[in-house]
Amino acid sequence: DTMENQPNNNIKSKQELPKKCPFHGIPISRWIRFGLASLILVGFAIWLNNYTVLLLLILFVDIYLTRYIPWGFWRKSKNKTFRKTMEWVDAILYALVAVYLINTFFFQNYKIPSSSLEKSLLVGDYLFVSKLSFGPRVPNTPLSFPLAQHTLPIINTKSYIEKPQWPYHRLKGTGTVQRNDIVVFNFPAGDTVALKIQNPDYYTLCYREGREVVNRNKDIFGEIVFRPVDRRENYVKRCIGMPGDTFQVINNQVYIDGKKLKNPENMQLNYYVMTNGVRLGEQNFRDLDVSVDDRYLINDDANYNQILSYLGFTPNADGSFNPVYRLPLTQKALNKVKGYNFITQIKGEPGEFGGETYPLGYNENWTRSDYGPIWIPKRDATLNLTLENLPIYERVIRNYEGNSLAIKNDKIYINDKETNQYTFKMDYYIMLGDNRDNSADSRSWGFVPEDHIVGKPLFVWLSLDKDRKWFDGWIRFNRLFKSVGRE
């Protein structure tokens, strides 16, 4: 028979019914959530300038729309304990992801642990720091535990996985670092750390003790570890020197390109204050705003005679000295001290009391109070290198910008090529503490590279005075939500 003569009933019976569309019947609320999440992801990809993250849209389709993967399988469990446990796990995971993203790209809280910025920022101040002000960095170590800088508490292990490590990239922010900004940054000399003795830093330890001694004696110095840029300790200082500036300190006065820079209003220096025999009391210290840790009576020092004689204090007829206090004082507090009728002599602390300056061993005449001049590297600027200025920029060229550097027969080799010039890849800054004589800052460890910049403190959201009790000023209410501005 021909095809025309065959019945077609069998053909109709074998026809397949149309398949149901996977997006059919999805509630409008889920479409709205999918749309909002997708818009946020697209905006984030544009900001990152990395469109590979848009692959997450595939995951979003299933989470919000198709739900082929049973993300909430635990909700249907008849085991109440299991459901409750998974509720907590689900909430904690969401919270950790949110905290990670917020801390990495938007805002983070920091506590002031030391007095290097007193009286601008106080020990016990809790800062709200904006990552957006200077532009957030894409993390060097993206696989890390939120809220832990480099070490997990209790178990005392690294809080991050070293691989993968991404190169430095900063997203667009609302502004850039300006002179006199207070800045949070990663400690540049914290790339290498002796775990048992972290203060002074590894490079100072090696300078004092010898590199072999530090590296071999693990019972004293501990393991020697390397930390990526974003896992180094967080410091906070005031930006004083900008890229391309020539920075110098003469008798505690900062000069930029040969011109005096106005000192911060709350800048402090150390002074040695002799009384006529009386001891300063609690009220005196409170009037001068000197914390308990800074109230140091030199007469209690075993070598006080040599110290006071070196400073030029006049002894009594029997060779003894009246009480002498070492106090950090603002200009306002110093004027108060000068007005006390029981104060007989006041001496400023010499710069040589501040110890070694950066670069270590470079110039014995440089001190904390008389430092430089030193040119601050600037991106794309080319510097003529000599054997005399190389020690200033050696760490920049090798450690911060990742080059090999060697000296052979009094000639400089960078990446195995002889040269007498170097063009910098990044901007660098000089950061100082306002508490100038009690601050380990750029005069001690050098430049701050731009890839170490973390963010800008906006305001103090809480301030606790460790020297006071609950009803005696423990909470500094006058500092709550105090703006951290530029002076």
C-alpha cells in the first residue's frame, strides 16, 4: 500500500505533548528578588571591572527561580533538632558572607590600641573606617575568615589561605589621600614577622641582633613568617608627606619642599618636668590630660642620675634630684605646666632618645627630631640612583615593587640589568603620629606604599577610657560620634 492509504491514527497517538516551561508559574515576588539581586551583581561587576563574576547569574537563576538544587532541603526535615541547627548554620553563613563583603569593600571598625595619635585619637577610641573614601582594594588573599586580620583566636592559626593571591587593584572611591588626612594602612615593615617578638619589627631585630641569629633562634624569636599586604597589621597615622614631596624634620618642625608645615593642633612632644620637691597628683595629671601609662617619674629609673645630668637638670646640694616627670604634652598642656608655681625646670626630650631611624644605619646624624631631607617616591617618576641614596629606596624597589636588586663592583643591578635609574610603579606617603615622640612611624620604618592604604576613619562611634571606672568617665561621652577630620 502507498502512504496515502495508511491510517494516521497511530501517528497522532505517538505525538508528544509540549513540555512545561521551567519558568512557568514562578511567583512574581521571586522574579522581583531575582531582578534586584541581578542588578546589584551587574553593578558590582562594573565597579570591579571584572565581568567573570556575572557567571553567578546562573546560580541566581536556580536560587530564585528554577530551584532545581534543593537549597532549603533541611526545612522539610521531620527532625526538629536538625532543622534548628541548620537554621543557625544558614543564618551564620549569610552573616559571614555579608560581613566579608562589607568589611572588604565598604566599611570596617577599628580600635585604637596605642597612643601614637593622641590627643587627636585616643587609646580606646573605636573608629568607623570608610573603605570607599580612597577606594577599596580587591583583596590579595580572597579566601579568608571575616573579622580576623591574620590569626584566628584560640586556635592560633592563620585566618587566610595563601593561594590564590591576586595582584594589587584598587576600585574607584570617592576621593584620594590628602595631606593631613588620618589614614588606616597595613604596616609596611610587617611583611616579615618573628612571631614571638613582633615589636620591634623583623628588620630592626635583624639590624640589632643579626639576621642569622634571628632566623636560627626560634625559641627566642619564634617562627619567621611572611604576610601578604592585606594581612599585615593595621596602623593609623596622619599623612604628612605626599608623593613627590621632599620631607624633612628640623627640631621637631616638619618642612615640605623647604617650607614649614603647620603642626596639628593636638600634636604632642615629650618634656621632662622638675618640681620643687612636690609630687604631681591625680588632679594635676587629669588637668594635663596625661594617661596613667604616660605618667613616668624618672627618679624611679635605675639610671636616673645619668639621664637627668645628660638633660642638664640642676641637682640639689647633696647631689640628689627633685622629682622629674617625663610627660607627653600638647602646647596647651605645656603652657599649663609653665603656669604651675611648683615647677622649676622644663626640658624637651632630645631626638636621639627615639632610637634608630629609617633606613637603618644610613645616617647617624638623623634622629626623630632632625630627619632628612628625603624625597618621597611618586608613580611614574624616575629617580637617578647612586650608591649613596640607594639604601633609602632599596626596600621600595625590592620588597614593595617586586624587583631583584644587587650591587656588583659598585654598580647597581635591577632585575639583572645594570642601571643608574629607576621608575616607580606606585605612589608613596610619609605617615607620622601626632604624639610625635611616642610614635613608631615613617621616621622609623619608611614609606607607606599606595597598595597598603586601607581606608579613612570617619568618626569615633565609641570611646572607653581604660584609666577610669564606670561612673568616673569610663565612657567618654564627649567623643561619641566625633568626626575624624583633616587639620
